Amino acid sequence: MTPSIAIVQIETGHWWGIPIVVPLFLLWIPVILLSPLILLVLSAACFLWRVSFWRAISTFCSIVSSLPGTDVRVCADGNRVMVRIL
């Protein structure tokens, strides 16, 4: 399953940020439109680095499909950033 929504929240020491909902499914529209160019660049990169084209496609698909459920929290100097991918 591809990720559909990301929730981003940024908090500082003096300001508590509201969660920002980013609809990731809208990013698929430009990806689909640019897919011929993306495939051409990917095939050239695979040829240049001698990597199997189908293995590169398979790896990319497995990374994208494993993104839902990702929860990243970073704290530094009183600032916090949280990103959840649903």
C-alpha cells in the first residue's frame, strides 16, 4: 500500500505547532506525468552503475510500500519535529 497522508508537527521552546496534514496521494499526479522522464533517467543510471533495472524498480516499490507506519521524532535544543506517515 502506498502512503496517503503525512502529518508534520514542529514545536519550539516558545511555540507549540499545530499538526500539518500533507496529502501524499496528490504527489502521485506529477509522478505519473513525469514517469517517462523518470524511467529514462533511471534506466541511464542503472546502465551507468551496472545495476539491474528491474531490481532497482523492485527496490523502489518496496521502499515506497513500507513507508506507511513510519514515525520520526527529532528533538534538539528544545525544538521538536514529528513526522508520521499514514
